[in-house]
Amino acid sequence: MNGPAFTRKVRVQVPATSANLGPGFDCLGLALSLHDVIEAWIEPGGLSIGVSGEGAGTADAGEAHLVVRAMRATFKILDGQPPGLALRCRNQIPHGRGLGSSAAAIVSGVLAARALTEDGEARLPDAAVLALAAEFEGHPDNVAACLLGGLTVAWTGADGPRAVKLSPLPAIVPAVFIAPEPLSTEHARGVLPDVVPHADAAANAGRSALLIAALTSDFGRDLDVRLGTLLAATEDRLHQPYRAAVMPETAGLVGRLRAAGVPAVVSGAGPSVLAFLASQDALDSTLRDMGIGWDISALDVDRQGASIQSVTPGSEGGTVPQGGTSP
């Protein structure tokens, strides 16, 4: 039996993501305008990896490289490995900082392998891509936002991981405060309790609903009202209080920002911080007044999600967006 046929070369761009957003533990995600780009193509034999930017040291990982592992798993589902593989990564997303670098690597690998395999999209539809990426990641929140873009709500039911995409209003500027040192997700998850008080779970459910409303509903022109609502909506009792001991600088920064009226949360499992502001000027004012020394950027919401280009010799091809469906 003949194996699958492969196309020549693809380019995949994937956004950074911030999960949880405070109360939406393991279900809410937001795609941000910070991107990794990979190019992958089929070779007659062997494995070649090049990495520039963040995580440049992972180029020597070989088959253990996360993008390669995701590609191999996808090729296996599609019934065959290519004879050889080349991979080039240009990374902007910081590693180990709570901005979805592992989700970006997984999603880019799955989509690249699917795109390199002829009829791959028909044989591995979007819902299966989400399921495979979530299996690798261990939870669907980051991978859903990375795939779809915008604001996503993800869950796992009897038929596997699912997600819906929402469009946050443009009035609020997300800003990331990137921690100077990494923290593993496993370490951050290891401090979480197995059981939480019913009152805390109920409070988070209410705050999660309020947060979606605050990010997507038109409050008119009164940004102070919106920011005040976001400050209340980003309160969390399920994970941030427990993680404070392993990331005290993060907890301290979140506390200082919130005390100043800025809706701020731990980004994903940390240790970076995500805040919602009214403008770049508001960010500049916050930094001036608080003297924060971390690497800080005001970003846009990435509303497209992961995208693919088929690249052929002498032609750059066309972009095929992957953010238009809800697996």
C-alpha cells in the first residue's frame, strides 16, 4: 500500500496566547499579536532544524523538538512519515512565561504536517486538529485561542475538546508584562489543590460570565465603567492565590496593578502578567507611576489565529487562514 503524497513546502504563523484571564481557568483564552513562524518542507532523508529568536537553543533537540513531535504525531494519524524533514523556526513568543509558547509549537506542528500531506485537511478536519493539539498540551484553552484567534471559550465534552470564538471589542488594549525568568507549567500546576471551596467555584463562575460580557458587549464610550467592570470580572479564587508562593514577584505586580485600578491577571500559568488598559498612553502612565522594570508591551488582539501559506519554488503562494471555524 502506497503512503501519502506530500507537498513541497509550507509556512505557518501562530499567535501568542494568554489563558485563564483570571477566573476562566482552563477554558478562556486570548490570542495576541506576538507570533512564531515556522517553515517546513520535505527532504529526501534526515531531519534538519533551525531556530532563531526565542528558544534558539532548542535547535539541537532533534526528534524531541516539540514542533517535530507534533508533526510526527500528525503524520502518523495521516498514515505515513515523510522520507526526510526540514524545519526553520522564527520565534517571538517567550518560552516558559505563560504566553502559550508550547501551544504555538504544537499548533504549528500539527498544521504544518497536515498542510504538507496531500488531502490532509480532508483527512484531519479542524475538530480533529483541536483534539490532537489539546491532547499534546493537556488542556484546550491555549491551543483553541492559537488556532482560532480572538477570545475563545474551550471545553471538553463527550465528543472531545470543542471551542467557540468571540470577538472582543477594540476599546481595550491588552498589555503583557513579561517576567524576566521562566517558570514551568508543571511547577505552577503542582501547587494547585485537588478540592476548592464551593463559594470560590461559584465566585469564579460568575466572574467568568461577567468577563466575557465586559470584553464583548458595548458599554458605550465610558471606558472608566468598562475598566471598573473588568477589574471586578478578572477576580480569581481558583488558581492565582495558590500560585502566589511560587511566583511572589508576579503576585506582587498583579496586586500593585489592581490596587491602582488596572485589571491585571497572571497570564496562563505565569509568571508573566496580562493587563487590560484603555490606551498606549495609559500603559505609559502606569509604567511611569509604578516604575515596573519588566519587559512590557501593549499588543493587539490577534483576530485571525493560525495561518498557513503553501510555498512553491518561485512563488510565495496564498495564505489559508485557520481561524474561521469553531471546532
